[in-house]
Amino acid sequence: MKNFKPSAATLAPLALALLTAGGVGLWASHSAAQDKDAKAAPKPALTVTAVQPQQVRLAVKLAANGNLMAWQEASIGAEANGLRLTEVRVNVGDRVKKGDVLATFAADTVRAEAAQARASLMEAEATAAEAAGNAERARGLQASGALSASQINQYLTAEQTARARVEAARALAQVQQVRLNQASVLAPDDGVISARTATVGAVVGAGTELFRMIRKGRLEWRAEVTSAELARVTRGTMVQVTAASGARLEGRVRMIGPTVDPQTRNALVYVDVSPLPGNTGPALAGMFARGEFELGATPALTVPQAAVVVRDGFSYVYRINPDNRVSQLKVQTGRLAGDRVEITSTLAADTKLVASGGGFLNDGDLVRVVAK
């Protein structure tokens, strides 16, 4: 048998087939290695953004409860006795000014008595004028001896008596005029009528209360502050008050009560308040209200509220470590300021924290950090 010697044309396709098979094998081996590495690499539990704590100044506030009350209430009553009410011109809630007529009494009898008193005064003045003339003539005849000493003394005494009767009649006329003026009940000050007991047709005695009025329409908030916190409040401290109706008021401390209730250990702090524009509800005397005393500001380390996770009654934040795994840190929170919360426990200012979504993470989870 002759030795077979393959030609170049025969070897070329064979070499190409071997190279192709080798390349396919290498590609399959590389792909398998990539799939194995992909399966072995852990997947991030969450995509997050990182934040760092910020040092800011937060307001220091003291919260308290209390009631809205009238600054001062005036009791408006009848001064005349035994007169009948003929007209009541105001009702509860009406605003009045000093000197406005609130009610009127029937004054016919008083007018007649005032006219009689004026007539009596005129009569007394005429008698006094006659007595003064007689006394003057008696003094002129005293040196001549035409009148005895007793007669002259009688004329002089009559003059003094007539003068006294004039003064008495004038005083009586003034009394009747005052009583006539009292037939109209006048507002003693500007304010708002808060109560009314006056009824048309009623005959009332002197001193009977007809109306009550909130002077100037001013309200005050009487806050109950514990004796332990009382030293932090001073006269002039600014206060923000929210009534039960939703009305918002601002005020300033006018006075701190001089005593502490031995039962509650609270003291009353009196705050002058005025409503803020845009209120959604009324602020009325007797209404419950909450308020905060503004005691200044102090530096504080804060983080976004979304970065704090509450679990089992405790607050936590998640620190992002260099390997992009998170560590759960227990923290203590304090004051709120908008969307930020104060951290009162130890926390480094350069700590990278998970900005939000911490509720979906556990200690040691891998995260993917992206820019905001």
C-alpha cells in the first residue's frame, strides 16, 4: 500500500474546523465563568441616596395648656331705682363704644321731679334775694338806732337761712338731674357685650346687673405652667397660641401669677393675645387653647425625618459603610423643625446616612448609593 500524503487543499479545511471548535469551546468556557461570577455576586437590597447630619439653630419652646379669657369684664347695672325698662338697644356679641346708649328707662316721673326741684330752687333763690335786701337795709340803719339789735339780728339770720335753703334746693335739683341722666344706661368703655339680662318692661332696682362687657374686646390666654418650668418664662416672652377652634393667635406674656396652686403645682401665666390674619375659626372667651412659649434658640444636630426609622418604640438611622453595607444605629431624637429632627445622642457630623427608605433595610444589607 502506498503512503497517503494529504495535500494542502485537504489540510486547510481541517485546520479551520479545529480552530472553530476551539474558539467555541473557549467562548463557552468564558460565558460559564461569567455566569458563575454573576450568580456569586450579591445584589443590592435597595437603591438609596446618602445624606449627612447638619448643624442648625433650633427654637427652644415650652408647651402649655390653658383657657382664653376676657382681659377684663365690666358689669353694667341700673343706677336708678324702681324705673321701668322701655328699650334695650344692644344684644350679646354687639360691639359698643364708650358713651353709647345700651338701654333706656321710663323717665316721665323723674322729669317731673326734676322740674319740681328746679322750681323749688328758683323759689329759694327769690326768698334769698328778699332776705339779702332786708339784711342790707338793717345794716344801714344799725348806726341810726331805728332798729333794735334783736331786729337787726333777725334780718341777718334770715339772710343766712335763705342762703342755706338755696344751697339745699340746688343740691336737690342736681340729684334729680343725675337721676334723670341715669334713665339712660351708657357703655362705660369700648368693648363687646358678653351677657345680657335686661328685659323690656322689667322694673329693676338700683344695682341690678343688665349687661356684661368684655372691655376693649381684648382676650388673654391664661396658661398653666408647672412650678419647675416657671423660671424659664419671663415678662415679654413671645407666645404662639392655637385655640380649640383652630384659630391661631400670637401674644406676649403680660404677667406671671404670684401664687402656685397647691393641688396642681401649676401657676397661671397671663398672656395678651391678638388673632393672626387668615384665621379659620373664632377665638372666644372660655375656649381651651394650647400654646408654646418661645425661649430662644440653641445649636442642634439634625437629620431629615425620613432618615429616622421607628421600630419597637425606638428610633434608628442607617449608616452607609465604605463597602456600601448599612449599619443600624440607635439614636435619641429631640425637637422638630420642618422636615428635620434633632439628634440628641452621639452621632458624628460626617456620618453618611440613608436619606429615606430605611424601613425596608436590615442591619448589614447591601445598598446601591446614587446621587440626588
